[in-house]
Amino acid sequence: MRWHGLTGLTLLAWSLGISGCETSRPALAAGMGTTGGPARDGVDVLARTRAQKPDTPATSTPSLKKLLSEAPEGPAGTAKLSQAGCIRAVVNGEAILDEEVRWTCYQALLGATTEAEQAEILNQALTQLIDREVVLQDAFLRLSPKGAGTKFLDKLKEAARKEFDRQWVRRMMEGNKIKSEEEFARFLHEHHLSLDMIRRQWERNFMAMEYLRNRVEPAIGRIGHLEIVEYYEKHPEEFKRPDSVEWQDLFIAASRHPSHEDARRFAEVLGERVRRGEDFARLAEEFDDGDARLRKGAGIGNQRGEIKPSEAEAVLFELHDGEVGPLVEMSAGFHLVRLVKRQYAGPIPFDDKVQKQIKDKLRGEVFQREMKRIVNDLKRKAVIEIAE
């Protein structure tokens, strides 16, 4: 059974705690697992209805009790769905289904070993969906009236649809070696996946993040050169480079020569060839008896305490750039080492690279802070009911 890209990816990556730095595009809804079997009686009907429902501002705010009383009958005249079996929460009259919550955290649920862990995972997923719901409702309310906002909302929805096809559908088909739409439809059916449901969740994640990004942009834009300089001066510990070396290694095993001394003489000859200008990497590929040839002669480790073999450390930190050191003698043979470049400990200069790193970090921090502030403010104003 092909399953590439399903269990290793999660539906909801937009949540406030894991959305990452603002400067990178969020990995929204990269994939989705199944619920582990066919939908429960009645849930499939309601899920399809929700998946196909257009994203428009709510005109009323029905209560959780009212929505539950209007839940559809299951097949063959089964009883109406219970709270736990259908609706997990209502946000300003918009229902969040149990099926949505479970699909959101499917991957995490696979690793849960106790009921308490499962409950915690489901609660976190529900919180994420509530956060997303209040953001989307605010977006639809602000952008739906006629004017420029409507055009932005239409562009946002169109971009979400295109990104879903590009990032999710294409990756799923390529990852599972699916060649046609018909084969893809069979694949989804075999794994009890609803493309409408997946598309809806993916697109809503995308729209929520893009809307928040647009809301937060003014605060991010206020980060200038003075803020970058201030951060650099107040956090000197973040801009220190350690004493380190870039070096090359070539090992000559004594067991491959008539005697230990013969191995030494052979290593010394190679050292002289390097001093006369021969390429160390080429000699390592030809004569190395260890694993340095696999790295084209590159030595292992750069900082003190990381160098392997450790006996080479003292030699390396006494050399100048380009120098070949005295042989490092081991019981099994000899290491011929060459220092490529020494970087001395000290402060990292306030160059363009450092300034960009600081700016990116500050932008990420502002994005996270402002995003949480907006979401928390929207939740305080919202009517949120959670099923017991």
C-alpha cells in the first residue's frame, strides 16, 4: 500500500506556537492522514456539507445547542449525532467538527499511548482551529464589503487554491508516483480521504496566515537600522565566534607497510609533496587508509574538543594557514594534517550578513508577538462554546 507523504506530514502547521519566523513562508497544510477508517454515521454528511460551504461572513450566531439539535440524521434512520460525535465547538455560530479536529492532529494521535495524551492532543488541535476560525471570521468581516477589500479577499482565495494544487496535490501525486487524476481519486478513496475537506482546511490555513501577515506588516515595517544596532550592542554573547580551524587529514596505516617506520617515511614523503604544492585532496583520495578520502581529505571537527583524532588538536592550533604540520603518530599509523584556515575567537563584525540575521530575527519576534495579540483580542470578543 502506498502511503508516501501522508503519515509524515501534518495538516495544521499555522498555529501560533509553531508557525516559525515571519520571513519564511509557512509550511501550511503540507499533508493529511486519514481518520483510520470510514467516517462515522452522519459525520460524513455534515463534513461534506462543511467542506463545500463557501467562506462568507456569518449572518447569525446560532448556539451550540441549536446546532446540535439541527445535526443531520445518520444513515438508516440512526439517531442524531451526539456532541462528542459531531460538533466540538462553536465560534460565533460557526461549528468546528470533531472530524476536523481529529484530522488536524492525526499524526500526533498516532504517537499517543494513553487516553490522557490523546485528550491533550485533541484539546491543542481544537484550540488551534478556534484561533484560526476567529482570524478568518475577522478577515471575511473586514474584507467582504464592496471595495478594495473584496478584491483582496478574492485574490487571497485564488492564491490559496493555486498553492493547494501546487504544494499539496502535486507533491502527493509525485510522492506516490501517481500519473493521472483518476488514479489520484482512487488513491484518496482507498485511504478514506475527502479532497474537499483537505482543500478546505489547507486553503483556510493559507488565508488565515496571509491575512495575519498583512495585519502585522505595519509593525514589522517599523524595524529599522537603529533597532538592529541596539540589538547587536545589547546581545554581544550572540555575536562571538569561537576559536576554530578548517583542516585536512590523510591517514597512513602502519599495517599496510613492512614496518611502523616505513609507514612514517611514506607519510613524510607525502607531506613534502604537499609542501611543494601538490593537491592535498587528490593525495588523500589516492593514498588515505582511513575515511578522509570519502570527504576529499576534510578533517573532522573544527573547535577545540571536537577534533578527531584528538591528538591532532594541539598540532592544528599551532599552525598558520596553509601549513602542513608534523606527523601525528598513533599506534595504528600516522595522520598527515594541513591547516586550511584558522579563525580566531572574537566578536563577529557588524557586517551586512549579521545585520540581515538580526533583522530577520526581530521581524520574526514581532510577527509572533503581534499575531498572538491579534488572535487573543479576537478571542476575547468572540462567543466561543466548547462541547463537554
